[in-house]
Amino acid sequence: MKDFTNNLFKKYRQKWIVIDTNILLLWFVGNVNRARISKFNRTEKFTPEDYDLLNNILYSFQRIVTTPNIMTEVNSLINKIGEPERSQCLSTLSDIVNHKIDEFYLETSQVVKMDNFTKFGLTDCGIINLAKDKYLVLTDDFKLANCLSTLEIDNINFNHIRQFDFK
């Protein structure tokens, strides 16, 4: 599993990576306050060490790819964090968006036409549409990861690599 995952990371370092909502949220919260990770209900399943792993992974990629739908979900979740971390997370989001993230707009009218729309919804179908034949997807969503695999879209389930030290 570790070799397979390392090979995927190497394959896509120059092609970029799509990060699903919960993983991106972990990154922003961890950038502000590692201790907050286990205290915020949307990131409490993660540890500060998970943040370190994620940070190492993401900084090995030139750019991160996202959609407005992912960013809207992340923003909404950040708004549920108490101050001062809420404002700090939004400041971090602003900085990272301007230096490390490329956002691609997918028309909702096209995404809702996808076969899996009623099963996966707007954000996940946008990820499927965006990543196909272009990007690696990092998610913690088992259902999405299985769908991506079925569609032969390269993906890594973060839950499967948390026990390994990837660098």
C-alpha cells in the first residue's frame, strides 16, 4: 500500500492534486492551531500528527486544485469555529488561495447531469468531473474514493495512509 501510494504521489507532483473538503479543512485548522484539530467537531477525528502528514504531502505538490463548491464548504465549516481561530483560518485560507491553490469553475448545470449526481451531490460530482484524467484526489470519504476507483480516477483515501510516514 505504501509503495502504491508513494508512486501515485510521484506521478502527480507535477500534475497537481485535488483535496476534498474535510482534508482541506484539516489543513487550514492545523495551520492556525494544531491543538484545535481534536476540539473542533469537523476535524476531531484527526490528530495533530495527521495534520503534519497532510502538510508534508501538500507541500510536496506545486499546486492544489479546487472548485468553488469545495471552497464554499470549507468556508462554511470554518465559520463554525470560535474566535479567534475563525478569523485566523479565514486569513490562512486567503493567503493559501493566493499562493498555492488553483480554482476551476464547473457549471452546476453540467455537474447535475452526471450519472452519480443524486448519489454524490454537487461537490463530489465536481471533484469527479474535474479530476478525470488530470489530477490525483485526496479524500477521507470512503464512498467517493470507491466511486473514483470504479471510474479509474487515481485517488488516495487519507484514512488508509494515516498510519504511514510519507515524505
